Amino acid sequence: MTVRTRFAPSPTGLLHIGNARAALFNFLYARHHGGKFLLRIEDTDRERSTQQAVDVLFDGLAWMGLTPDEEPVFQSTRQARHAEVAHHLLTQGLAYRCFCTQAELQQMREQAMAEGRPPRYNGYWRDRDPSEAPPGAPYTVRIRAPREGETVIPDLVQGEVRVANAEMDDMIILRADGTPVYQLAVVVDDHDMDITHVIRGDDHLTNSFRQAMIYRAMGWDLPAFAHLPLIHGPDGAKLSKRHGAQSVVEFREMGYLPEALNNYLLRLGWGHGDAEILSRDEQIQLFDLDGVGRSAARMDYAKLLHLNGVWLRQADDARLANDVAERQAGRPDVTLDDTVRARIQTLMPGLKDRAKTLVDLADSAAFLGRHVPLSFDAKAEKLLTPEARTLLGLLARDLAVIDPFDAPTIDAALRRFAEHHGHKLGQVAQPLRAAVTGTTTSPGIDATLAALGRDEVMARIGAVAQ
């Protein structure tokens, strides 16, 4: 058997990290077992489904590296097939027409609640002849739920789950307008796509019992089910906006790397030893469903931020330089030409050591593309005393003639200058950093000057020196 998993989101908003984790687990499980990972867009809610949301889904999955192995399936294009299955069940006597009006259904619910029973459909049309209905009356199609026994589903995460069949009513599978309901469409699509494993959030667990009715009525084998615990906020409550970011788009805009988000989401509810940082190849090699816990996982934003810093430091400098350039594009205070791009990449080893996100990285690299005269923050301004400006004027003479203008030569020149003038190195480096960056933090001053280049350094010092 070839393992075939699927991620089946509804395109009604942003890609939530809970859904992103489900997509990741489906992807890794398929890869681990040498199978296929598929994508189905459940867009039958035409009022809420938008092309913009579809584009966001595709973009988010591509950014996370979760590429499906086959062309995406759009559920809305398969309604004729869904209706075909409903009519097959109807002709086989496994489903029936229900002519109840909304008022009658409401009366049933109210009566059941008054009698202390669950507000379910009472099967009024289950055994009645359709000829009893008024001519031309609209109807829905309902599946005949088993009345006795229980439905048992072995779940690869939750264990064996069961429900008494008496607790399930005859659910609608085809609406009065002929459109299929979600439960029918999901089953038909999973069957036709040869899905072997349905891996999804445990908020779908109760759906499995209803879907099992359709599988068994059609004589189809059930897929293996695995229902993942949901992601909660740090306080154990349902994850919400008050906790922080919830969507892939938000984390991307905040400067997180896809490797870090993937790594964090994998370890959120799945464990394998003490390894914290796992490459994609390692994730594929190690992942299986037996490591998924049953309890809801709590989002730890600080842990994710830490992981992002680790992945930033491991990332390729050229790639990070491109990411920084994209984030700086359009900023009025920053020039972004080939010279500045080269400066960013040259200084990247030092820049990324201090950063936790790409936003941090872009902000810390902004001075490399700023124009003379620079603006100075309060701390830098405080360092640029008249005495410091005079000292910088003297230092500029030495820096103008050193050769080559590289980090080791610059470091040696600064040390000689400080010793000659009776200063500690920091007393020279601190105002120098303020003069060339406009701030009091940067990578090593020797590497910073080398990245800026002699001409730019001379111009920046000259703008403040006395």
C-alpha cells in the first residue's frame, strides 16, 4: 500500500498555525513512508471562500516547503460526483428523502429539549412513503444511520474511539438545492483520491463517526484516522489574538524563517528524544504518529523566537542578505544599490549573531545604506562630545592611509591609535561606531568599517569630526 495523505483547508481566511502543523504532519508522514502528500481546497462555501484566500494558502504552503505531489483538487468542481453518490445511496435504500420544513424541524428540536432529549432529527420520513409529501415539495436526502450497536474507530493518536449508534441521527447528505454537505463531500473526495491516512485536528473527531456511516454504506474501506490535539495559548486557553500571532502570514511578516516555524510546529505535540533542532531530512527520517501526544499543546512564543535565532545563525549569508534587502526596499532613509547589498552580505556573519528575527536583522543593517549626514540616536549623540569629534578627526588621518582597508588592518590601526593617544580601545571604538552607524550597537567595529569601505568611512567621520 502506498501511503497517501492530504491537507484539506477551507479558503476562508489566513493559514492558521494549527492548520499549518496539520499540513506539516501530513507531509512528513507521507515522506517518511515513501508516499504522496496531496492538497484539496474545500471551497464549497462559495460565500466565504475567496481566490485571495486560496492564493494565501498556496503561498504559505510554498513558503513552508510543503509542496503537494499532485495537482490540487478543488472540492467545488466535484459536486456532481458528490450528488451521484448521494443518489446511489438513495436508490439502494440506504438514504431517503426528507420533506420536513424548517418549522417542523424546529418543533422537533424544541420538543426533544422539553423532554430532556438531545435536539436531533427524529427520523419522521425514514420509513414513510415519499408520496405522502405534497406534490413538488422540496426535500433533503438523509442517510439511514444504524439504530443499534456502536461505531468504533481505531485512531492512530487518540486510540480506539467509539459512540453508540443511538446517539447519531439520520444526517442530511444532500441539501434541498441539490448541493452536498461537508460530510459527504469529504468522504467521496478522500475515497476518490485514494487517501489512506486522514491526519487532522481533533476538532474533527466527532465528524469521523458520521463519515464512517457513509464509508460503510458505500462499502468502502475506511482510511486510517489520526486526530491531532489542538494548539492552545500559553495559558492553556484556546489560542486567540490576545495571545499573539496565529497565522503563517503573521509569523512571516514578523521575520520568522520557515525552517524555524516548521521545526517549532513539529516539536509542538510531537517528541523524539532531546533533539531540538531538526533539519527537514531529519524530520522526515524520524517522524511518525506514535510520537504525537494526546494532550493539547501550549504555544510558547519565547521558544519559537529562540529557535528562530538559532536558524538565523545557521542560514546562508547570501540568502539572508536578500531577505534583508527585500525588507528594506522602499524605505526612504535607506539606499539599496549593489554597493549596499554587498555591504550587507559582507557584514552578515556579525549582524545575524545579534538578531532573533529578519526584522531585527533588517533594522540592524539599515545603517549600511543610510546617507551622510547620518541621524544619531540619543545614545550615539551622547558619545559624540567635542573631545570625541576632535579625536575622530585625528583618527581619520590614520584610516585614510592604511592598506589594505580590511578588518585585520583596521583593528591593528585602531589599537595603535588608542595606545598612541593614551586611550583604551573602547574609548576610541565607541564614538567611532556612533559616527559611522548612528547607533551604539553593531558588529565588530573593524568588520563594520571594512564592510562600509574607506570612502564611505571617511565621509561619515568627516561629517562629525572637528
